[in-house]
Amino acid sequence: MATTPSPIMGALPGSGLDAGPIVAHLAAQPGVQRVPSPKLTLFLRRGFLSPAQCAAIIERIDAGRRPSTISDDIGVADFRTSETCDLDRADPVVDRVEQAICALTGLDGRFGEPIQGQRYAVGQEFRGHTDYFEPGGVDYQRYCGIAGNRTWTVMVYLNEPDAGGATRFKTIDKIIQPETGKLAAWNNRRPDGTPNPATIHHGMKVRAGVKYVITKWFREREWV
């Protein structure tokens, strides 16, 4: 029986489809730590953004925030209760962050979605979810028909809430605590290029204070 060709075949450099060069690049960067797990590829980098950079991005999130949404309505009203802001690439502050993310990860900005900011007040959360879109799902063609599915996720914490707000990767029982400027980057795929359900993660409830993060997702093809 013929086998289905791996999605990695013919991958464009910097798209994240071929994870090998990205993993090697990230692992070689000063201060980057790989979380030991055979189930998913996850990296952390403390102090990636300065407090001043984080404060500037927070100002922009507060100015443009709106209620967050999810791509597929699963009928749970409080599944994602944060607020969201799409950050403008033409803004020099945002552009510097974009450039820094691409330099650290080795991912090409042409494959990246615009950076999205999120604000979580007390009691708000994003329940366990994956960042990729389910192939064959009802909205797959709508969200992935042009740029393809998400390959890598890069998230940066902009502040430290007074309590709560950690990110939990349930499959590997890893909890990442919010810390100003800390970056987390993970591959949304298995080594064979298929979506990796072990990347399910939970933006846990904020118990006191407010939490701010930014997220940048990369795609199989150029984002247009």
C-alpha cells in the first residue's frame, strides 16, 4: 500500500514546516532552554523583551482591546474569556518585537500572522486548546485555505499578575508561570508533520491582578 507523503516534503525555509532547522537555531540561542519531553517541542527564554518594551505593548493592547473569540463555536460560553488586540505591524514598537521574534526563532516573518495581544482580568482564562486548526473541520478551509495551518506558536508574557495566569501544558504536566518578558515557543506538529494534540495548553484563570501576553503564529505558507 502506498504511503501518504509527509507534509514536510518541499517545505519552504523559515515556514516552520521543516522543524529541524528551527529547533537547531533555537537551541543555539543564548539563554534559550528546551523543555525536556518526547511528546512536544517547547522552548523557553527568560527576559526576551525588556520591561520598557512590555509596557509599551501593554499600552497598545489597552487602547485596542475587544472580547476574544474562538474559530469553532463549541457551545461553551466561558471557554475563552479574555480580551484581544491585533497589533499593527507598521508601528515601529511592534515591528521591533516582530523582528526580534524572527531573529530568535529563525522563522521567516512572511509566514507569520500579525502579533495578537491578550488581556486577562481576574477570573478570565482560555481553557485547554490547541493552536492549529483541525484538518477536515468545518472551518478548516475558511481559516487555512490560503496560508495553510499553523506551524509554530511564539508567546511572550508582558507582566506578572498578582496571582494565577499560568500556562499549563497538561499532556506533559508543565506549568509556565508568567514573568515579564518571558518567551515560550512551541512546534504545533509532530516530527512527521501532522498536528500534535500534545500541544494542548490552558491559559489558567487570573486570581488577582491583570495578565498581558502577546502571541505570534506562523503558517505553512506566506501570510497575505
